Amino acid sequence: MSIKVNHNHQLKVFIAGSKVLSEQRNILRAVLMRQQGLFNIMIEAKTFEEFSDSLIDGGAQKTLYNKYIASEADIVVFVLDGSVGGFTKEEFYVAYNNYLLYKRPLIYVYCRQGEGATNIMEFKNELASRHQYYTEYADNMELERLFEKSINEYLINTFFIGCIRTPKEQV
């Protein structure tokens, strides 16, 4: 059974993370596709893989997905495990700076529990210094559960809280 929504909103999500985290990105994509069916909302989920791998004028392909993060994405999800690569950090700063200016995109950060490289500890400390939170996960099953809980909460709060009518209003 799907929940019907009276408008045609499309949610755009960028999933960021190292190339080696393809399994984790696919888990997040699967969660979004389930929610698309459940909430009857179009969800576009993109990663760097969805962008052209041809050489582009003026620089690296990252320019294209940084533009998507800044100008189109409603949500950016970062999944980290072991270390934070330079491209992922850059994507975070693009999203974070855009959020400070325009209150979008919404940002979720998931870090695998355990010992990581020095740069992941630095990144976590930087988040803490900005009074920003990240969510730790133990394994892929917990990542899936945590993200599904967060995205459900977002969808309900964004699309349904203002649409709920009291029994008196329904008459």
C-alpha cells in the first residue's frame, strides 16, 4: 500500500562517498527507491557515477556534481568508511556552504564506527567544531536502518505534517 500525496514534488538526493563504497551507496539508493514507492514521490538519487566520465572543458567531472549539489540537490548524504577523500571533502564544503547561505541541501553524514585514518578523525573533529552531527554505523545493515529512519522522518515532516487534517476538518 502506498501513501498518496496531492502534489508532484521530486526529491533530489546526491549520495557522496569514496569509489570503494559502491555497496554502501547502493544500499542508500535502495532505501530511497523503496520510499519512492511507499510515499508515491519521485526521488532522483545520484552519485558521481551518474555523471559523464568524458573530459569536460575547464576541469574535472567533479565540477558537474558539485554544481548539482549546490543548485539542484534537496539532500546530500555522505557515507564514510576509514578515510575522507579530497573529492568527498570538497563535496561536503559545497553542500555545507550552500546550506549556510540557502538552508539547502539538507546534509546527512554517516561514518563507520572504528579506527579510521587520521583525516577521518580530523573531519569528525571539524564537524564537532562547527556544532554539526554525524551518525556512526557498525555495518551495512545498521547504515540501511539508520538512513531509512532519517529519510522517513524527513519525508513525513516535509510532505505530510502540514497535510494532515483533523476529523472535524475532514467533514
